[in-house]
Amino acid sequence: MGCDACSWLRPRVPMTMAAPTLGQPLPEPIFFSSPFSSSFKRATAISCSMAGPTNSSSSSSSTGSYSRRWYNPSRRQPPSSYDTSSEILRHWVEVQQPLVSQDRFTVASYNILGDRNASKHKDLYINVPSDYLRWGYRKRVLCEELMGWNPDIICMQEVDKYFDLRNTMKKAGYVGSYKRRTGGNVDGCATFWKPDKFRLLERESIEFKGFGLRDNVAQLSVFEICRVESRRLVIGNIHVLYNPSRGEVKLGQIRFLSTRAQMLSNRWGNVPVVLGGDFNSTPQSAIYKFLSTSELDIKLYNREELSGQRSCHPSQVLGVNRESRSPFTILDGFLNDCWTDEEVRVATGSADSHLVVHPLKLSSSYATVKGSTNTRDFSGEPLATSYHSKFLGTVDYLWYSEGILPTRVLDTLPIDILRRTGGLPSKKLGSDHLALVTEFAFSKSAKDTILTMSAVSDGAISAYREDVGVPT
């Protein structure tokens, strides 16, 4: 981890609840109007050069382009050197998955930047024109962008204008649920979905404060595809604690969410799990390792360096400031950062164990669907999913368990394009984060797979039967 966690970016950059008991009765969701009505199109019309391809599946179809703009930024315009509107283009990256069914769905995860945070932390947006920070403008840009990708399920973080946002989302055919953070915070997590595609079976709101894990919250939802009742899944939505120094709390929140997600999965027949959110941890961090390998020996790491966030200041990432601590300084930091019993308990759930574990076998959809070196690091993760004057790096992910596979992802943006914006939000991007969008397909059952192999030799089919344990 250490101070060089984001150095992998440099060579690529041109330098010019408490949780309720499982099974608790679920309030009946409110179903809104029909999807994406013409009135909503008129209300949100804007030139949409970011829309996806028109030959996609029905669950991810594009909304096309519109001819008139619904917002004209007032007199203050960004410096010409920062105006990259024509370059903000994102593309789908596909991968062939031969062992998947035709039952597909699209999930988006988006930290939309709370209105209060945008106003409270103006030092993060020193290069962003004030017009682009106003909630009225950003809401329209955010919704226009999301409607362009047309996801079936949307996990949003940092939502503090939920009811305002819900009014817009329902015109596009979505229903939603919301969980506000505890304490004096005004933002929280919101999950939206298309009721004509998914039926909500159960949901759980998690207040981490009840478990000594700060005021953050998370959501878990169990969905069933309306037209295929055997297809169910668990969707998790989380905004992990930001504070880079409190790695034990981050681990505890992720561990708890994963455990509850596994319990819900088991309750509904061992169904697949998707966890989306802002995990406030970089791909080179120990916390990322924990997510991807399911376990971590915390005594091998400095608690304050677990997330890798400290090394992602734009000046470090872009090579302006190449100072870094020596290995001896790092080692000294490890030796002097003794974990207290309470910190161990928060991270692992027990003061007697240094090993933190979670029950899910998770993979990252973006690391699975490899992209261009212009947008991805050596692990396959985006080079950056968030950019403001004090951070440039990746903290957002869509994790998935066994039973589903990603078939395509919406690629992010090259660092040089982000850099030329001067910082997010911008004219075409309504948050200081980028939305992550992935299309998933359910894995074929062993029986279905054998049927698709009918043209293969009997020997190959017999070998496959033996591998998956299907009787011959």
C-alpha cells in the first residue's frame, strides 16, 4: 500500500439500523408511471452524445440523441483550456461469455455528489464554474446521463435530495428506496430499479452505527426478474467511510455488509450478489485485496494506509510532486502503528483474531472485462473514477459473486481527458465521480450448458459432466 499506491498512473499520462431481522415484513413498494414517457423526454431533452449503442440488448438500450438543450449555463464559462465537452465520450467494452444465459440485466453505481457536500467543500472544486456545481443543473445532467445508459438497477451514493431526485426518476419508469445516514448527516444511499423488469422481494437497511462502525449506511435488496421467476439476485449499495486513517472501520463496514448479503443470498436459494458503491479504497490497497480474496491479515498493514487514498493527490498522480517516503520510513510506520484490541475488534469482529474475512467470493466487473490501457491500470480497474482538486483515482466498484458474469462494461475516461476538465463536475458530468455501469448475465445451469454443447464430441460432453458433477 504505502505512499506510492497511485504511481501506476504516471507512465500512462501525457505530460503536455440497525439491521432488521431477516424475513421482516416488507412494505409494499409504490409503482410509478410507465417507463420514459414522452413528457419526460421533453423535460430532459439535451444533445446526448454520451448515449450507448443502439444495438444493445433491451435492458441496456440507448435513448438516442436529442436536438435541443434544456440548460444554457449563464455568463460564467470555464476556461477554454478546461472545456472538453466534445471529448466526454464513453464506450461499451464487451467480452464473450459462452457459458451464460440470455437473462441479462444492467446495474449502475454512481456517487452523485451531495448538494451539501458540493457547497461545503468548495476547496475541492476550485476549477469548476459555479454554474456546474448548482444542484438544479447537476440533477439534469446526472439524470440525462443515466437515462442514456438505461440501467435496470441504479445504486446511488451521497444522495441528499432524494425526493427531488425521485420525482425525476419516476418519470423515467423507476421506483426507489432510500436510507439516510445517521447522526447529523443529510445524505445517504438510494437504490432505484425498473418495476417492469424486477420485482422487489425483500430489503434491508443497515445502520453501521448500531455496530460501532460510524454513521455510514448501506442497503440490501433482493430482486426477482418479473418474466423469469427463477432468476433472483441480491443487490448491495454502500458508501464506505471516507476517513483514510480509519482503515479498521472501512474493513468492518465491508465485512458486515458482505455477511448480511450472504445471509440474504442463502435465504433466497443461494442467489448471486452484486455489491456496488463508493468503497473509498484504491485498487492497490489492502482493502481491495480483502474484497477480492475474502481475507486479510491486518497485522501486516498500517491501519492508516489500508485504503491507499493518501497517495492519490493529483500532483502525485500526475507526477508534479514525485516525493515519496523511503522503505525504511514505511517500515517504521508499520512497526509503530500497533493495533489496539478495539481496532482489531472493529475490523475483524473479534479482538482475538487478526484475520478479517468475508463469506463472498467476489470479482470486480471492470477487472473482468479488460479495457484499453488509456483507461485501465495493470489490474484492469479504471485509472480513475473520481477527480477533484485533491484526489485523482479509483474508489468505485461493482463487485459480483458466482452465478452471474459481466458481459460488458461502460468504459471510463482517459486521464488526459479528465485532466483537461480541470476537475469534476463539468459541463457534461454532474458529479466528481464517474458512473460505473455493467451488464450481467446469469450463468447457465449445468443442464443448459450440456444442451449447448450438442455439437461437441461425446468425450468432451462426458468430461464436462464429470467436472460439474452431473450424472451420466
